[in-house]
Amino acid sequence: MKTVETLNEGLKREYSLTIAAKDIDARVDDEVKTIAPTVRMPGFRPGKVPPNLIRKMHGEALSADALNKAIEAGVRDLMAKQKLRPALQPAVTLSDGYERGKDAELTVALEVLPDIETPSIDGLKLERLTVPADDKAVMAKIEEFAGQMKRFEDAPKTKKAATGDQVIIDFAGSVDGVAFDGGTGEDMAVEIGSGQLIPGFEDQLVGTKVGDEKTLKVTFPDEYPVENLKGKPAEFAVTVKEVKVPAASKIDDEFAKTLGLESLDKLKELMKDQVEQELNGLTRTYMKRKLLDQLAASHDFDVPPTMVEAEFAQIWQQLEHEVSHEEDPEAAKAELEKDRDDYRSIAVRRVRLGLLLSEIGQAHGVQVSNQEMQRLIAQAAQQYRPEDRQRFVEYVQQDALAAAQIRAPLYEDKVVDFLFDKAEITDREVTREEIEAAIEADDDSGHVHGPGCGHDHDHDHKPAKKAAAAKKPAAKKDAVKEEAKEEKAEAPAKKATAKKAEAAPAKKVEEKPAAAKKAAPAKAAAEKAEPAKKAPAKKAAAKK
């Protein structure tokens, strides 16, 4: 194989590769020998078909496969000989004039990871803010949970439904006078003001009482998951069967027993564990942010532009999704555009910190064990349909970049824990409100992005004006709580109130119908579980 470097500029590299026709043909011979025992042809015994006939029958497919394998081997050899550390998958292009039987001329373009001096980890100083999980915090958690488990009790038949009440209804929906699938249901429980149903549905139930029959006029949202209902005006003929009012939840032994626990003391024990995990999550978030700030302040080096662009694209996609739910999406998007450069700087910071943590981990022997990796792959496979999971596992085992994406978050956490152990830490006890305020004020990156990391689940130094101008749907405090969510234990499951699943199509996008919930992930699973072909193979096949 002949290799010529055609570009060496900053972190960009480009090479011209020539793979000799004889090498490709030798691979075809190997393929013929491999499949010969399985080839069946009239007039020949199994496994005795002459090689020339096998070539004649399968020559095009064998040549394409041999070329793909030769290209993959050539790129691997290039990486090894040139000691290249690609930032992302190299872009491999096969020359337009390639024909079977000729030398294959390739162009390999990539960006390499920067050479980073082994970062010094001496002198790290961190403050650990801790919040005690006292009785007050535990009871507040129980009261919050009890509030989520609303109970309703029968109201007098003359009671007119108000916001916060629950009505039990039968309904029949129609669009242009024609009933639609899933638009009919019985005994559906609707909490007025909960926002679980499409806009306008719940509001029109205010003032109804038992026995009332009413026609509700609504319009399905443009983003509704059922294609033939998107943006369509609809009518629902509703019969009110019951009106219920919220019942006070008394927190005692009987309440605990409704959750399957022996007593209130047992419930307190369970909730204390949850509160401790949640508070520990907040403590870790704050410490991690301060650690990353120190690392960012003391290191500066060029980062691969393609990694920055990929990171920025993730950030921007999430922001555009958020502003699309504002009262005035166009105005919010226009305001967001003003901060584009600031968010690109955030992407640079995230990538740089990711590379830095990776370098620290490698320098100090931080590793993700095979057992841990198998657990991560198994967890990731759960998002796919059962029949696709094994294919996904095999794909990850064969694709280094896919494996790196799965490994990255755990590896990062291990490096962070290593640095915590090396840092000088002082403790200070604070209230929950104080630590949440500290995290909000330091709206920093809890998760950074290194090579192969496909995750994006935390925040960074966002422009201050963004919070006020774009008016995100969730308050900052909610976001702070969300960051510690992974540390929480599962709370007892809330009992369903609706009796009929058919009522689901009346819900808004955030509450998709049962059918849609299953169908959309299934489609995504089928697409994701399909092992992506490597760039060389795809290019080669296209140029047959």
C-alpha cells in the first residue's frame, strides 16, 4: 500500500492511499476459499464447485466485499504507522474512476486529538457543601410524595366541578362529524387543571355537575403524534358521571400501609434513604462543577473543530427544542440566535474538558473494567426491542466508537472520583436552599464531552440573558433537582386513575397514546440496532 500525506495543518490530516489490485484480488481468492465449502451448484458435489465458477457466480459481491475489507485494513494500518489518534471516524473517499481489477485510490481525511501535556493535579482545593437529611427534610419529602398521590372523594351530586376537582366522564370524539380510532372511552378520570389532556379540554369541564352532557370543542396540537389528527378541530360529546373533590392525605401508619409498608416509621426510613441520595447528588454536582472550573482555568489547547461542531449541534438542537415550546417560539428563537457564539464557546469548553479528563485518566490508570462495560452495554440494549438487543450488543462489540460512547460517562465519573481523592477538601454544612442556589449561580457543566461521548445531560455556563429572554419551561430550581435525579431511589409507583386506555388519544403530545409510545421507540430501535456500515465499506460499495 502506498501512502502520501497531502495535508498537515493544525489538527487536520489528509492522506492519499493506493491499494494494489493484486492485494484486492488476493482477498477475493481468500473469500472464494472461505465460501467454497458452502456453495451448491447443479452437477457438482457440495464443496467441489471450481473456484472460477464461484468467481463467475459471485464475483461482483466478492470483489466489493474484498475491497471494503482492504480499505478498512488500509485505514487501520495508516493509523498505526502514522501513530494517529483520530478525534472522530475518518472520512474515507474512493476515487470516482475506480473499476474492478484496478488499483484503488483513496483519500483519508481526519482530525487528530491534540497532544496534551500530562495535566498537573497538584493543588486542587474543593469545598464540599453538605446538607443533613434531618427529620424535617424527610417529612417534607413524604408530604411531597403524598401530594403526588392525590386521593379524591365523592362530592354532592349538585357540586359543580372546579379546577383541582376530578370528574369521571364518558366521551365520544369526532373530527368533521366522523368518529376516529381511540376517540371513545368510558369512566375516564380527569383532574381539571392537570394539563394532561389537549388544550381546552379540561377547562370546558369547569362548572359541570353529575348528569350533565356537554360538547367540548378543541383543536389537536400541530405536534400531536397521530398524523391524521394533527392540527384538526374536534368535538367530544361528554357525559359527566361523577364529580370528586381532593381528599386530605393524613400521613400516618394507615397511609404507609396503602403503600405496602408496615408503618410510618418504615416509610420514613425509605424516604430518608431517598433524601440522602438526592442530597448527595447535589453535593457531587456542586463539587464537580468547581473541579471542572479549576481544570478549565488552568489548561488551554486547540480542540478538533469537528468535535466542537458535533457538540455544538447537540447543544443547539436541545435549545431549539426548548424554545419551540415557548408562548412565542419565533421571538424566543430570535433571542436565542443572539447567543449562538456564546453556546459555541460552551461547546469548546466541554470538548476541551472531556479531552483533559481523558488524558488524566490515561495518565493515572483509570479504567472501566470488562464487567462494568458489559453492564453498561446491557443497560443500553434495554432501550431496544427484545429482538434487536442482541444485534445491538454485537454492533457495540465490533464498533470502537459506539463502545466509546457508552463507556464515556462512567469513565468520566471515575476520573472525577479519582481527582476528588487527590484534592484537598473542606466541608461546610448548608441548607438545601443554599446548595441549590449555589448550583444555580454557578450554572456550569456537570457532564463534559470527550472522545466518543454521545451524552448531553447537564448544563454549562449559559449566557445570563438567555434565562430571562427565552423563558425556559422549567425553572432553574427544577433543573437543579433534575441533576440529582439519578441519585434518587425509586419511589413507590403511583396508582393509575384512568379506567380506560382508549382515552389516551385525547392527551397532548407529552402524554402520548399507548400505541404511539410503543410504535415510535420501536421504529427508533430498528434503525439504531442496525449496525452502521463503516465509511470505507459504504463508499466502496457505491463505486462498484
